[in-house]
Amino acid sequence: MNMKNNLTLIVLFLVLVSLNSCYVNRTTVGNGPVGKAESVRYSHKKQLYVLWGLMALKHAQPETPIECGYQIKTSFNAVDAIVSVLTGGIFSMRTVKVLVFKDSPCDPKIQRQERKVEQQQHKIDKEEMHQGR
């Protein structure tokens, strides 16, 4: 074999070793979303690995809701794949998301609205208390 073929084989081998296939793993906890049910992201984190995934640097522990069921979605997406390819697989990561039903009490949008109403009510109560003096 000539030098060009050897180099091609080495590059091909490195690309194959550094790539994981794209995948998604979903685990439902309690009465959370099942499969691809209409859901929204509650929280997310990245799991970090070195040496082609042999050693974990950081285990993801995203925040989970206490009052609602949820789904944990672990995936190796396009951004994760690009990082893995650019580092030759020496460094890689996975994305971990916690999903809840859309428009449920645990939906971050609903929680923000509730906090806003509570803050407004607190402000009104405080103004009434100062006026009553």
C-alpha cells in the first residue's frame, strides 16, 4: 500500500472511532409525558466524557419537578457530534433534558406567569399596608 492509502485509512479509522450514532433515550417518571407527547423543557444539562466515552467527567443532574411527573430525554445530537468529531472523540458529551407536559403546573411558562401574579399581588398588598398607616 502506498502512503496516500495508509493516510486515508488512518483518517477513516479516526472518524469512525470519534463518531457515535445519533440516539435518543426517553424515560418517563410518574405520570410524565410518554414518547413524543406535547411537552416543554423544564431543565437541561450536558454530560461530559473523555477517552471516547470511557470516563465520565461530569454526570448531568438537571433539576426535576417535585409536584409533577416528567420525562428524562438523553440524546446525542448534532452539536454533541460536532464536538466529538472536532476532538477526535477524545472529548464528547450528551444532552440530558427534563420535559414536562405543556400547560401543566410545572410548565416553566405557567410558573413564570404565576410568579409574576404573586409579585404584583405582593406589591399591591405592600402599597395598601403603607396607605393604611
